[in-house]
Amino acid sequence: MELDDLLTRAAPRVAPRTDELLAELRAMARAAEPVSRRRRRVAVAGVVAAALLGTGVAAATGAGPLPGGWLTTSHGSQCRFEYFAVTPREVFPDGNPFTAEQQQAVADEANAWLASFDFDSIDEGQAIQEWQVAEAAARSGVAPDERQPKLHGDELEVQALNYAVWQRLAAHLTAAGLDPDAIDIGMGSRCD
């Protein structure tokens, strides 16, 4: 038996693209939301990205693929990245400052922007520099033994791209009079 045949037979099954799957993924994202409100709530992206990309599902709805694109890293990896916005089911410490309608309006605008955004317009070198400045600022306020490790290689390049997309989306929402904190953004990537 050929190696390709063995690999094909050993590959995980791909979940069918259904509305029920999307609802389950959104519920999982909401359940994973931390209790405390953070300025940029994107940590849930890891759980959602694993569900979306790990199973090979590439649709937010039955209508088509999630917004995103491809990145070839300086190490030659081909990385697919995808994004979506959802309304959080978060417990805000001081009460939810947003109505359900406000949250849905921000999520709708964010998803429309993501669907029309030209991901190739991001200058990867500049994105890495901006991420490294933000990373250094975040690490400086934490005791050395509690700091997250600095990102390198493909992880650095993918995270820099994610950060650049978030910065542009947040600026767009703010310019439109919408609060980016009203939503959660799922950012997932998979490199081969």
C-alpha cells in the first residue's frame, strides 16, 4: 500500500458544513469566554480555531468559506488564516454595557468588513514590527518568571498578521461609531 493511501485513510473525518455546526461552534466559543472582560477578547480563538481548522471545516455558514487568506512564511510554511465575529455571552463584572442589538450590529459590521477586506494589503514586515512593539509592552508589565515566551518563526508571522487584522478592524469599527469590545473575534490559522 502506498504512503499516500495510508495517509488518506488515516486522515480525520471532515464534519459536514451545516448551520447546526456553526451554532455549536459559536456556543463553544461563548462558553470558553473568560469571566473578566479584556480589552481584546481573542483568546477564545484558539478553541474555535482548533474546532474549525483542526477538523477541516471552512464554513461559517452553509453559504461559504470564512473570510481569510493565505500566508507563506519566511520559513516556507503555507498558512491558511480565517476570521469571524460573534456576539459574546460574557459575564461582565459591572454588567453588560451593550444591548444584544448593539452587539449584533457590531458583529454584523465586523463580518461584512472581514468579508470585503483585502488580506494581501497587509505589509508583513510592518505587521511584525508592530506586533513586536505590542508584545514588548505587554511583557514589560509582567514579572519575568510569569511572562509568556516571545514568539518566533511561523508563530510570530501568523500572530503579527492576526494583530494587524484586529487593529484595522478595530479602527474601522471605531470610525463607524461602533465599540469593538462589544464582540469577540475568532482568529484561526493552520500552517502546513
